[in-house]
Amino acid sequence: MADTGQFAKDADILLRVGANASATVRAAGWFDTIIIDVEAVINSATRFDWTATDAGTTINASVRGILVDTAACLAAIEGISFDMSGFTSRIEAEDMVNILRDIALRNIAILRNKEVQTFINGL
């Protein structure tokens, strides 16, 4: 696992895809390309370059978790949607996607707030 993402690492994503995710999705390196795309989505949706800010190690660890959570949820959605064969039913996989989507949307709404951006960058 190369862990190419700035925010979430493979372990963060695998925790969210769940125990029933397919072996293909759980394979080493599967999320390496997806996580870069997910970070671009977060940056674009919030209209702020969190990747550059985080690379400069200016984001305090006490608030960095929201970026990790958001990226991991979005990447996990990609993984579950790609191959639902490991889940006991399609409904189980869809429930996982719905929960992860709700978390990601909540977090993006929080991160989009300019006051929150100022707070996070000011710590």
C-alpha cells in the first residue's frame, strides 16, 4: 500500500468500506488513485485547497480528523460502488454507501464554511 493520499490512508478507508467489501477493493494499492481524486473533490466542493495547506503541516492534528473522515468516506463509497459482491446483499452495500455519503456531505458543508476554514487554519 503506497498511501498516496494527503488526508486519508488505506487503513482509514478500509475501516469504512467494512468487513464485507470485496477482496478486489481491499487489495493493496486499490485506493491509491482514487484518494487523489477524492481530495480534489473536497478541495473543489469547499473552494479551499486543503491539500496544499495540509502539506505545509499547518493544520492542527486536533481538527485534521474531519479531512481524514471526509476523504475516507468518499473513497470508501467509490470502493463499495465498484464491487458490491462481497456484501451479504445489495441493500447492505447501499446502506453503507448512504451512511458514508451522509457523513461526507455533512463534513463538506462544515469545511465549506469560511469561518471554519479560518478557525482550522488559525490553530
